[in-house]
Amino acid sequence: MSAEEVLEFLKEVHHPAKQDRDIVDLGIVQKIDIKDNTVTVTLGFPKQRDPLKKYIVGASRACLIRHLGKGVKAEVEEVEIEAPAASKGTEFTKETLLSVKHIIGVASGKGGVGKSTVAVNLAVALARLGYKVGLADADVYGPSVPLMTGTEGYKPVAEEINGKDYIVPLEKFGVKWMSIGYFADRGQALVWRGPMASNALKQLILQVNWGPLDFLLIDMPPGTGDIHISLMQEIGIEGAVLVTTPQAVALADVEKGADMFRNENINKPIFGLIENMAWFTPEEHPDEKYYIFGRDGGEKMASVLGIPLLGRIPLVQSIRENADQGTPAALSTRPDGVAFVELAGRLADAVKVAGDSTVKSHKDN
Ligand SMILES: Nc1ncnc2c1ncn2[C@@H]1O[C@H](COP(=O)(O)OP(=O)(O)OP(=O)(O)O)[C@@H](O)[C@H]1O
Ligand SMILES: [Mg+2]
């Protein structure tokens, strides 16, 4: 039984007062939790009373019982949600980000290119260079920061400041980490939908007491959807770096990623391209480089996109092993660790140069 299957079942439940649209389509289904023999569905209703709430909760429970069969327990919970309207933005303000100098999205057009690996290692490398760094894992569908940093099982705590609750980020390797993964148990199937996904994300960034930071990196979810756009608008990302692999076929995806930031509604600078898995180096022959995917892919892509190539990271077994062990490669003095530290230095420079030119162009105007 997967969360996606449960979601399919729930499409049979319709809201009689909303042109009979189904509750999935309406964004009422917030969360599906599958654990042992229990399926728990969380339904969200706006604060103002929905007179059909009880009906929908009952109909959802009946629908689950019908489909799940014997031996599986069905639970339906309801939570109050904010109306997904713009009013929401006023509740989470950017207060916590006032002391953050640079908010940078780490993005890619396509999944699986090593975006999270690069983001986590960049954060650690920036910290090694003496910067104050935070990383928010905004990949609500597949958070990887807990595993990659060995912080699985961390349960976030809140602290009250001036009558408001803030989430305390976890500190390790000199970096402040926050991930949606800290709010779920390991192996728990979690599906976030609609406003809940966006709200969870906003909270993950705006309600965290980051403190003073030079850089806050945001590991963006793969793709180029609505979540990205709302994230960039509400958080106020300064710009982005794009991660790619060298294959020519990846170019189209990287262009998609770049277009997202260059879109007139977003219009944020791309500080540069990072070529991951640029070559392969076998562990037993650390001096050898095999350009499996061709040699200058990253360079060509960068020039087509008109952005600098910030760095190239090799495909080496230790990067993957370190990620799986929760000790990022950037902590090491091996060539791959050094590559991340050099990359971090060039990113910091690129961000500063971009900042200076904005200041200049403001003055010119
Ligand atoms: N340079 C590298 N050398 C070796 N392994 C790597 C390298 N970069 C990434 N990997 C491995 O490749 C896998 C995918 O990487 P990662 O999870 O960072 O990709 P992603 O782009 O964030 O994926 P998703 O789109 O699912 O978020 C991981 O197992 C990671 O350890
Ligand atoms: Mg990822």
C-alpha cells in the first residue's frame, strides 16, 4: 500500500458545495501517513467553519475502510489550515532572515544529478572557509539532508522569542541544518499536498531561528514547478546556482532550470553552474581521470547559458560513501574535499561580485 494509492482512493470523495470537486483536487488532503497497519489521512480545513467538514471526514473514513480491507486501520484526522490566500504571508515574516546576508537556491532542472550532495558539501565547505552557514532542505518530497549529515532522528524543538515560537536549527560540522525530514520518522511514507507543502516549506525557512548567517543555502526540490516559484517569491532568494552532469542531453534540463530564474516574474541572477560527476576517478587509481560523459560538457553549457562554470566535482566512490555515512566529503583533505572547498570559495566570490554590481547599478539609476 503506497501513499499514492491512498490518494487515488480519496479522489472518490467529493465536496458537494464546491462544484462537486474531489477533496484531493481541492487540496483538502494534507498528509498521508502509512505506518505498520494504520493509514492516517490528515484533512485540512480553513479556519472559518466549513459546514460540510463532518460530512467529508465521514465520507473519507468510509472510503478508506472500503478500499483498505481487513487488517488495515484507517484514521482520519482534521487540522485547521490557513486559507491559501496571500493573507498567509503576513504570519511568517522575513524577520528571521534579516540577519542572513545571502540566500542562495541550489537547483537543477532534473533530479538525481547530485544537487543535494553538492548543496550539503558546499555548506560544509563554506563553513570550513570561515563563513557562517545554514542549509534548508526544501525538498519536501525527498529530503536528503538528515541522511547526508548523519542527523536522522533529530527532533526539532521550538523556542519562544518575543512571544513567537521559532524552530531551532540543528548545528553540526559548523553548519545550521533544517529539513522537513526531521518532522517525520524514518521510512514513514509522507505525502504533502497543496497548501500544506507550501506552508511547511515556508515554515521551514521563515520560522527557523537562523541567527546571523553569511550564507543560507536552499536545497530546492527537483523540477521547476509552482513550489519553486512560491518559494522564491516568499523567501526572497537572492540568486541561484545550477547543478548539472556533463552529458549533452542534460543541457535541455539545465536550460529549463535557468529559465525558471530568468523568468520575468522571478528575475534572479544565476551565480554559476556546477558540473557534478565531471569525470570518474577510481579509488585505487586516484591520479586517473576518465571522462565518461565527454570532456567539456560543463564548460559548453555554461557558455551557452552565459554564466560562469564555478567548479567541477569528480565522480568518486568516497563522495557517495560519505553521503551515506553522514560525513560529507567536504570535511576531508582528499582531492574531492579540496574540490568542494575551492568551489565554495568561487561561489562566495561570485555572490560578492554580483552584489557589488547591483549596488553600482542602483547608484547609476
Ligand atoms: N560526485 C559524486 N560522486 C559519487 N557519488 C555521487 C556524486 N554526486 C552524487 N552522488 C550520489 O548520487 C546519488 C544522487 O545524489 P543526490 O541525492 O545528491 O542527487 P539529487 O540531485 O539531490 O537527487 P534528487 O533529485 O532525488 O533530489 C547519491 O547516492 C549520491 O551519494
Ligand atoms: Mg536531492
